[in-house]
Amino acid sequence: MPFPSAACDCFSVVPVLTGPLQALLAMLPAILLAMLGVLVSLFKPSVLKAGLRLLWRLKVPVGALVVGTVGAVWAARSFWPEAPTPDLAIEAGSDWPLFRGGPERTGAVPETPEPARGGLHWALRRGKTGFLSSPAVVGNRVYVSTATTAIIGGGSGEIYCLDADTGEVAWHAAPPGYRATFSSPVVSGDYLVCGEGLHFTRDSRIVCLDLRPGREGEVLWTHRTDSHVECTPVIHNGRVYIGAGDDGYYCLRLEPDAGGRAQVVWHVPGDDYPDAETSLIAHGDRLYAGLGLGGKAICVLDAATGRELARIDTGLPVFGPPAIAGGKLYVGMGNGDYVHRAEEIGAEPLGEVWCVDLKTIKPDWKHRVGRTVLGAVAVRGDRLYFGSRDGYLYCVSTGGEPVAKFATHAPLIASPAVTDRHVFCVAESGMIYCLDRQTLELVWEFRLGTTPLFISSPAVARGHVYVGTQFDGLLCVGRPGEPGEQPAQQQPLWPGRLGGPRPGGNSDDSPLARLGVFQWQYPTGQTGESDAAMVAAPVAVAGDDLVVPLAGREGRRGVACLPADLTDVDTPKPRWVYKTPNPVVRSPAVCGDTVFLVDGEPGQTGRALHAVDRSTGELRWKTTVGTDAAGTLCCTRDEVFVEDEPGGLSRFDFDGNRQWTAAVGPTARAPAVSEQLVAAAVVDPPGLVLLDRPTGRVLWRAALDGRPTTAPLPLGDRVLVGTEAALEGRSLVDGRPLPDWQAGAADVPGVASDLVLDGDAVLFVSTGGKLVCVGHGDGAGRFQIDGARPGVAPLVSRGTVLYVGAESLMSFTPGQHDATPGAWADVSWLGRPVTPMVLSRSNVYLGMAGWGLVRFGASP
């Protein structure tokens, strides 16, 4: 199941107009033209008078027709934006002939749009396939090699070609027996070249694939070596240069011979060039290469013959790929490798970056850092950017003077990527950071995964960042933005309960830990002595804040703001607590710097809608909520919707001014809101109501077959709503049942949880305790799994589904051959879950009776 690309206001849709209405709209100009001709003929006084009399007699049906047509047009505008059509056509682009794309090792396509905002765009996960190599991006294609096993061992691998915009697999191929691979593909014209094997693999091959249309992925030639080929090749002047570990360096012709065999031009043995693992660089008629633990040197070779022209002893292993710019060579080195720290191999923690003059082949300067520099030094203008195992991303001038550094608090093993305005680096903690190139100030951050290794270097193109992970797939993150645009995470929107059905409680697209453990609970001192629900509704997530609704005894009612970014196992101290006279039993909503909440349950007095400053917890304004009103609540980026009177849904601006109140009927969940429409599900009598958002006028009202148990979920030309009897699909134009939906959803049981939208599927827990997945286009069942707790919605993260079972939080990944639910975290000793789950920064939050808010995450 694809994962949704982004959260949005209450709901959003990407359908395509289909069916009779589309045909009607297409014919509309011709119909209007014909009507114009008829109107001209009507200007005769006698005809006009008769026509007006007829319209007066038919005023009721004509008025209804006009209202229905206007409603349909509004619906089309609001819910029917055009959907992008998947296109796997190949676009031309610049070659990517060496590691990081070019000699300056920036890892970015020239003049590419900037990924100025964070978030997940798409993710490719294929069972246990890992991505240790670094992607190459050419046009609208991403090329990357895979590894199915851990670092030690042969394993298996392939070379993938993906559509850069959608993540769809264009093809994947490899020669027979191709093993797990760290070497990254390089591309020149119609050729792709990559190495094979991990560090302990022997007799690995150099592989060349055909990229010509109609032959994509076909093996052109291979050449077997006597060691591993972790090195990323270089294509230069029709030749391939590559290191083969303990088997030295090879030069081969890019084209095969007449018999389809590889053509070796020269080979220098591993005895003279031990630990030849670092990606080389070609410049003019020379090659520059670093030697690792067995060599500790920078070597200069004649590109035509392989003859050694110079060797600089470094005293340190050189694993960093050299970069060249402005007549200088820049290279990182140090003690320690991709897997081991210096102490683990009995060496002193030490790292350096050298600048070598290409004319004299002598160092101009050396810059020392705390630990080894394993990635490439990226050159942009007069500045260098590189990461170190000491947990810093460094910016140094081309003259060797320090400019700035950024602490990631975890080793940096991969190479950074650099664009005009930003620097992107991946830390071993699983975080990717986007930094301002001039200051190294944080612009945005995103969690790629929870379990190392993170040694794939990011590639930037088309407004996105492409990067591999060992356990969480190949990810495309970030979105383009304009210079000076405020990052999306600084303008948080959490419309209400679970953030709406599209995020379904997943606030940031972060991955789940492989196994979850109990970390802490809030408020402290609640250890299950009673069955009271201290936290009776899901938390709201806003940037770095968790807004927790409190439903405890007097003095512990209101909302608390907790920091969301802590990684330790101690309960955090609230930033602030806002107290209310009544318990808060519904989820708060957040937009920007304002928190909205309703206190109290129907029947309690002194209730209000509160607008609270998110920074300080101080009250901005409040307005009365009726004693018997439901108090259901949601917000958009500029308005708040609340049932503040019994059966009356009201719209307020952010200053507390009432815009309108509509008599819709009592609601159990908040409405769904778009630019022009408001959809509400009412419980007495059961029905759906569609309102005009600007005026609050009812466009239509339709009876439901059962009492609604969820908020409405508008999708394209339809709206879905869960009831005690079924998941109903209704026309958005008039609320009538959809015949195709009724046929497809015939076996779908009643709904007993929130609806969660995941790509083209809807997930929920049924009244009978089944985890259910159906297609939202036709209601056809995808799967049903027994043993889910009614009332608690599932959570989806990057294709993995988490749900509450009898004694454990259960997880599984649909579509995998071994997609069997397994225990993710034990909750048997905690008692009864009382809220759905919310995911933030790879931590899962849910309310437990007698415990309050409980957090689960990775083992510390």
C-alpha cells in the first residue's frame, strides 16, 4: 500500500472527473450556446411573457435544480483537482559518471530546484532489501544498487531504476548471482556501471548494463576480480576506472568487444595498491585515488597506462573520495571505517581533510577534526563541506579556515549534498538535516529510519532528496520551495482528532522502530491503580510540541504542552499547563501558534471553546459552548468549526468572531472541511449534511442506514462514513448511495474506529474486532485480520500497519511474502487503551486507562 505523501487540512483529494458529470461538463459550452439561441427567440414579448409564467409555476423544481447544479460545481472545484497521471517516460538529463555526480562531489544535479521543505514524498520498500549504496539521478530516473543482508556476508542484490517523481520501478536487473552491493551505479550515455559485493566478498564483478530504449537493464558485460568491488566506478573518456579492494585498480573500455566481453586496458595489482576501496577521480590524463588501512596514501596514476606518477604518504587511512576544484584536490581521511570507531580497531580517534595542489602534488594545508572523515568533501564556490564521525558537519574555506559547523549528535558517515542554498547531511541516528549553506543553521529535518546503517549518501534533484537506508527502504524526501519561504514545520496544522483521516495519527511520516518498548507515561504517578482515563482523547502534534488533553480529577483538567523531541526514557516536564473547569475529552486542534480546545462533556456546565497561545499557554479568547452541545471541534488554517449549540455547527475566525451557525443536528465527530464545503455526520436521526462553507447554508441532507461512528471522509465525487452497520459510500453531489460502492462493500462489517486513509485504501477496526482494509474507490475488501480492539484505529507508517491487539501492539506489512502480524510492544500489563495511537518522531503515543499518556519507542 502506498503511503500518503503529506498531511493536509482536515481532508484532501486527488481524483479525476469520471462518468456522466464529466461528460456533462465537457458539453456545457455547446449547451450554453444553444440556450443562447433559444433566449434570443424568447425576446418576443408574447413568448417572453408565457415563459415567465411557466418558470413561476415551476419555481420549486427549477430552484432545486439550480441549487443542485451550483452544489455540484462547488463540489467539483473543491474536491476534484486534477490528479497527476503516472508517467514513466524517460527524460534526458546530465550524466552521473562518478560518485556524487561530478568532480566537486556535490551530489546534486546542476540548477536543480531546492528541497526547501521537509516531509516524505515517496518510499520504496521491498521486503528485506536494503540500500547501502548512494543513488545516481539522471533526468527523471534514479539508479541505485541493493543489499539484502547485513554488512558481513554475501547476500544478494540488484540494480534498480525508478521514476524519480513517483518512485515507481521502471526496471530492476542484475547478472546471475549478483551479490549484496555497496558500490553505487554511475551513468554515462547508454551505459551504467557498478561494482559488486561487500567487504568480505571475494571474486566480485564489475558490471555494465545497457540503458538504450528497449534494452534497459540488459547486461552488456561483466568482469570478475579477485576481491570485493565496493568502490564506485568512474567513467572518463570512454573508459571505466574502478578499485577492487585487495585486487588493486582496473581500467576497462566502456564498450564490450565483438564477442560481448569486457575489455581490460590495464590492471595494477593489490600488492602495490592494497585496500583500493575509495572511489577514484579522473582529471585530464590523470587518476587520483586514496588507499585505506593497508596503504594510507594518495596515489596519482596515468589514466592511459596505470603507471604511478606520484604517491603521498598520509599516515592515515584514506577512505574519503577525492574532490577536485580550482586546481586543488580535497580529500578526507582518518582512523576508523564505515562500521568501526577508531577505538574498536585499536587506533587514536583522529580525522583530517587535506588540500593538495595538482601542479606540485604537495599538500597546501591540513584541517584536523575529532574523528575520521569517510565521506567526500563537497566543494561549492569558495567553501568546503564535509562530515565526520565526531558528529559535526563542517564548513571550511578553500583556504583551510573554519567557517561554521553543525552538531548532529551522531556520527556522519555518508557524504553531504550541496546546492546553491542548502547542505543536506545524513547522520547515523537516522536523521537527515537540511541546513542553510551560508550559516549551517537548521532549515528542516526528517527521520529516515530508526535502525542503522545509514551510509547511503543523499542525492538532490527535481526538488527532492533521494537517499537509501538499510532497513527502511529508498526514500524520496523534501519538497521544493521558494527562497525565503517559511519551512512547513514552522507553520504546524493539526486540524483535530488524529490530524484527520489522511495522516491518521501519523504526524511526520517517521518510521516505526523495529520493536517498541515502554518509555514513559504522563502525568507521573499514574500507575494503573484505577481505571480512570486521565487522557481520554488522542494528543495533538504541532512542530516540537505534544498537546495533551487532560480529563483527570479537579486540578488535572485542561491541556498540557510537552516537548516531542526527547529521546530519553524520563517523563518530560510540561512547557506549560492550561487548566479548565471541566475535563477535556476531545482532541485539541492546532494551527500555527494557537491551540483550540473544548472542555466538558454534554451535560456539564461552564463549558467553552478556548483559544490558547501555543508558546505560553495563556488564554487568547474563549466563547461559551452550550451544556448539551457535543463540542466536536476542528480547525483549518484560518477558521475553527465547533458544535457549540445542541445540533448547531458554528464557524469562528481566529479572533473568536462567529461567522455563522447552521442547524445540522447532533454530531459525534468533527466535520470535514474543504475550501468551499463542510460535510458533517449527525447521529439523530442518522444522516449526512453538506454545507456551503462561506454561508453555512445546507446544500443537501441524506439519511444514513446506521448511526455514524466516524467523521465524513470526502474523496473525489463521493463521501465515505463509517456506521454501526457498514462503511457507507455516498455521492457528494446529492448524498445518494453509490451503486458500485454498495456492490463492492457488501461484505464490509460495521465500523468501530476512526477511518485511516492510506493511498487508495481505507483502514479501520470493525465492530467485530477485525482490522479491515478496503479500496476507497469501490469498497472492495483488501484484507481482514482478527484480533483488533474495537474503538482504536490502526496507524500506518511507510507501509507498516500498527494496531492494538488483545495483549500487544501488533504490526505487519501488507504485500510482503511473510506479512504475518507480530507483536510490536507488550501492553498486557498496562490495561485498557482508551485512545487511538499518534506517531511523532518514531515514538507512539496512546492513552491508557489508569496510566494517562504512554509513550512507546525504540530501545534506548
